[in-house]
Amino acid sequence: MSDGQLFLFIFILIYVSDCLVWLGPHGVAFLSVFNRNWTRKRPIPVAGTAKGGLVVAMPLPPLGSIFVAEPFPVSLTEKGVGTLTVACSNPGPRPHQTAFFAAWEEIESVTTDRRWLEINRKRVLKMPDPFLAHWTAETVGTLVDLPASDRHDAIQKLVARSLNPSRVRRRMSLLLRATRWPRYVDSLLFVATFLFVPFAYWRFGASLPFFYALVVSWALMWQVTLEYFFLHRRLFPGLKGERWQYAFLSLTLPQHAIRSMDALSRDLLRSAHPAAVAKVLCRKEEAREIVSSVWRDAEYPVPFLLDPSQSETARKALENASLFHTVYVKPSLEAFLGRSDWDIVKTPSIEKDDFAEGAIPHYCPRCLTVYGTKAAATVCEDCGGIETVNAES
């Protein structure tokens, strides 16, 4: 293998790694082919961590887009803000969460450090993405500045806004229209980087035609970077540092320039609830499946791993999470379901002939896994020990 072939092989591996998108443990990605037939992708767990997973985006920009949605990353109540959240709509047990709680009157500053949310200059929660950290800090900061009597209504509006399909549709349509032409420029850059430049080097070596090919590629990188910079400033005005950093990388590393439109789309809907995004993007049957899993998780949440007797902070954080879920999230979710004709899947399809004689069919009310046992009751270990339901009752 020549030096040029080795360099191209290594560069392809680097590019493929840039097609991987990191999601939090509760995140959901929505991918499409030619911005049609959107499908849900859950994070693929990474060995050694339960704090998230990876999703593979389309390698060629015009072939599709990627949007990421996350439930509320913190619990907000009239009492304060906590890092524990009840929502855990992806399959499997609850991932590890660090307990933190601060009353509103105790909060003096809310800042971010890349993906970290900082309260009173203390790192309290690591987010899956800098945008989500910035959005959370901005939200908490706004609530801190409000009078205590106004916070209840403000939190209700925030949760209802995250479940508003019209807002999702507006933002998505804006981005898809704005990035239609830049995605084709991205594709030209892809062809130039992986075909035109390697061919020129193979055919002419390090001579003038090869350097002409590099100049053309760099001109395309400038075009893509400028498009990205101005769109990012319009969509995410508060993320100035991330904008300049990505623009610099796009001018020096072609893989960043090629993936620049996906860098915009993956953060656009992070503050929207997965159920609202599914209603807008997915086919009716898949949207029904996603909304059903969200409803079942809200009705039968996975038990927390923390023992409230461990510390006063853990107790307050657990109480705050439960209050946020009961007072704000569930009513907003019920209102969202009431606005649409959702046929929620609450029970699995069970054929009694599939079980041994004397076995009593049970199912988990959260994940709908069916069990056949002679015991009167059992638990679903996959959902953290939720008690199963007798299918015959």
C-alpha cells in the first residue's frame, strides 16, 4: 500500500467516525432518506458506559438529514431545579444519574462549560451536547429571574412548548429549506475530497494539477463554512464559541465541512419532546409506537436506583423529579394525546396456546414483554423491577 493509499484509507476512517452522533440515554434520533420516510433510531450502547450511545447518520449529505430529540434533561418545579428525571422512554433499566438539587433562592449563577451545566460555579450535570447544556442553562436562568408566583405557569408553558408539533414543524421546515442548496455543495465537496483529489494525486503526483484540485476543494470548503456560519448564527445565536470553533475546523478539515449541515440539524430539535417530533416526522404507525412507549413510561416509570435515605440532597432531588413528572409532564402529555386520535398500545397481543400448561401469562406494563410463569406475580428485570400484570385479570 502506497503512502497516498494509506492516507486515503485513514481519512475515510476519520470521516466515518464523524458520521457518528452521540445521544444521551433518553435521546431519540430521527433519520431519513431524501428527507422522506423518517425512522426512529435509538442510541447503540457503547461498551463501558451507560451514559448514552451512538447513531450512524447518512454518509452522503443529500441522502437525508438527522434530527435528535431529548426529554427535559432536568426537573423544574416551584421549589427548585434537580438533575434527576423520571422520563426513561428508551428500553432497558434506568441509567445512572447523579442527584443534585438547588432551591431557586440558592441559585446565584447558571453557566455552562461545553457540555457541563454549572450552577453556582459547580458542575452538576453533563449533557450529551453543548446546545442542550446552553438551552438548559438559559431556561433555568430565566426561571431564576422570575418572581416565585410566576414560575408555575412558566414551567407549564415550557413543557407544553416541548410537546408542540407546530413548533417542531416550523423549525424543521425552515432548516430543510435553508440547507437544500448547501447540501449539494457538501456533496460536491465529498466527491472532490474522495474522488477528484485522490485521482489527481494518482494520475499526476504532487504536481500542478493536484494542487489545482486542492484549491477547488478548499474553495468548496469556504462556501460550505460560510453557509454553516450564517445559518448557525440565525438558529443558535447564543452558541458563539461553538460556531467559531466549528467554522475553523471546517476550513481546515474537509470532513467537518462535509458534515456541517448535519451539525445544524442534529441540534435543532434537541429541546423538543420525542413524541412531538415523531408526530411530525414519522409515519402514523411508527409515531403511534413511539408515543405509546412514551405514555407507558410516564404511567409506569422505571424505579430510581438511588436510596433517598442516602443523603438530604438525594431525597430532595427525588421529590423534585416526582413532582415535576406528576404536576407538569403528565398533564402536558395527556393534553398532547388528547389533541390527536392516538390509539395507545397498552397491552401486548397474547396467545395462550404459546404457554405451557398451568403457566400464567404476565406482561410488563412498560415494555410489554410477555412472561409465562406459574407464580402469581413476577417482575420485569429489564425495566428495573417493575411488577408485571396478570394477562388474565
